[in-house]
Amino acid sequence: MTNSDGSSEDIYTGYASCPDIQHIYLNYSKNNQSIWIEKSQQTIQDYINHLSSFKDFQAAYTFFAKKRHQIALDLQQKNEEGRMDLYGALRQEGDHFRKKIYSGDKETFWKWQKSKVFELCYKLTEPARNISHFNKKTGYIYDDEHIACIKELVSLDENQAIYYCVTIKYPAEMTALLNDGQQHSLSTVELFEFQEKKNLNMICIIYTPIDIQTRDKIYLLLNHFYQLLLKWNQQDGVDAFLTVAGKLAFMLAHYHLVKQGNVGITEWMLRAIAFSKGIKLGHFNHAEGISWDFKAILTPNIDAYVNWFCSKAFLDHELISAEEVAKGFKYYK
């Protein structure tokens, strides 16, 4: 299939939630995306075939992580740093993970969705942005039920910028599920907004740290939503499934349990469980201009995110019969 200009069109466009990744892999190899789809289908069906052997979320996620690691090696997929070995490698205590996104032309890896990422980041920092008088010393100047924000003046390479540091708070529902009497927080979003040279503006996302003391609690929390998905039946309605899936996706976006490849692993898991239950999830909605994980990080209100996930993340979905499920998982055009 070709576009009007004669260029090749990927018939599976929309089965990568991140348009940047899709463009990069298609540019690397014309066959890359179709092979990725084929291997993804095999992985999802393999999980479905052995679903009863996965006792909990951790077992299922580990299975997908190993598959993601092998596929990256098979397809020679490289991250923005040119590394393949990080795909599917579980984060250990002390493995800090961050992403930087630049507004200017030097940004190449995230260029297809960076405008939407910056739009959401500016909205995230808007409450602090509206506070014109603030201490030049570090301190939280804005605080609500979803975020806490630092704002200060900084100078980088002799260029003045306003620095925002937003800490995403744990959703109340998740705090209640942990029930450990401790204060928890999720990822941190930093924004450097230059007063003159706007093309230097930069976002840094620092994902939720992983430590031994909380890892077991994290897996128990994620397993709560994993088990709810497995218990779902068609009488509950698709919205009920997507609501739970959205909450699991939100937390996985922040926890980022592997050094690279969390997006693909999460997509496999959700599509696999959905299909096994008789739900066929359609293409990701690229018209939104952002992948589901960036949207989660930059939407601190989990209820707002879940509403978006249910109504906007996918172009469509449909219920299918047990007979169609038995034929095996396939992506569809």
C-alpha cells in the first residue's frame, strides 16, 4: 500500500502507541514494523495459551519483559542512546530512569509528539506559572491533592530560565490500597522555561524510584488491578474493563519497571487480557498526538487520565465471540 506521494504506508499504523517509535523503526527497516507486529502477535497468543500458569502480575510482567528483550535483539531495536540491551531488563534498586525532551530542532527522538508533550507540561505547571512573586530560594510554592511544585529562577549557560519541579502525588485510591501509613509519591517532571530563547526549553521526566522496601508493595498494588482484569466478564461492560486497564496503565507509566520497553510490555498485557476476555482493542488514536504513557505522566489526576484512556486512547473496540477468540489473536487493519 502506498501514499499519494508514492511512499510506502505501514498497514499496521496505529498499533504502536508512540508515533515517534513507529517512525524510527520504519525508517530503520521497511520490514521492521511488520516483523514487530508478527512477533507481538505471537507473544500475545503465547501469553493467552499459558494464561493459567501466570499466578500474578509479577509473573506475567516478567514473561513479557523476557519476550521484549529477545525481540529487541532479534530486530536490533535501539533506544535513543543506541542501546539494545536495556529492553526488557528489570530495574533494580538504584536504577534511576529519566527522559529528556527538547522543544527545539535538536530534538529528534520525540519530534512527532513533542508539541503535545510540551502543551501538557505547560498546563501541568500552570498553577505555579500564575504565581508571579516567589522566593528565589528553593521551596514548594504550589501544592494541591495531585501535585507539589517548586518554582525558581536559574541560569544555564548564561541564559535565564524559570525552573519548575513538579512531584506527582500518589492517587488517594492507591494510597488506601497500600495501607502502610506512609506518604508516597510518583514521578517528577522538571521544566526549564527560558525567558528569551524558547527553543531551549527542556522537559526532564524522572520516573518513580524503585527500592527494595517498597517493591513488594508495588507488585501487590499492580496485582490488584491485574486480578480485576482477569475477573472481568462481558456482563460488566467494556467501560469497566477499560477503567481498570487505565488505572494499571497509569501506574505502570510511572513505575516503568524495566529500563526500556515498558510501553510495549504494557500494551501486550492489556491487549492479551482483553482478547482472552472477548474484547478486541483497535488502533491507538494518533490524532491525540501523544502516547498513553506520556499522557499518564503529564495527567496527575488519575480519574481524568482514566476518562481519557476509556474514551480517547483507542480508536475503537468491539466484543467478539468465544469462537473468534479460539481462532487466535491477530491485529486487524
